[in-house]
Amino acid sequence: MYNIHIDSFQSAPDVRRKTRYEDLRAAVLKAGRFSCFEASANRAAASLFDQLCRDPTIETWDMGYPWTGVKERL
């Protein structure tokens, strides 16, 4: 017997040019994590996830490749 595991490296909706930072921030905070694959999917994603990581109200930590944990600072 075989088991198949399908993993999605997506925690937020796809980032497009018109994606607003506030919408991405809310989705990632709800998920509690994001992957390096979604953060580097395109230039718009890279820019928004970089902004998220520099946000002083957000705390991030390494959860093991490819995940980064995210929560709001208290």
C-alpha cells in the first residue's frame, strides 16, 4: 500500500501587481506562516513579502525550509 502526500507551499492568495500590502499581511497573519516559494514567485510578491518582513509590528522566525512563521508583535 502506498500513501501519497500532497503539500502546498501557499499560505496566502497569489500576489499580483494590484495586491495590496494590507490584504497580504492579513492573509499571512491568519495562516501564521509563508513559504519562500510564494515570497519569490514574482517581483510583486518579493516586494510585498520583503515589506512584511521589515514591518515593525510583525515578528518572523524560521520554521524549517521552506517556511517562515509570522505573528503580530504584542
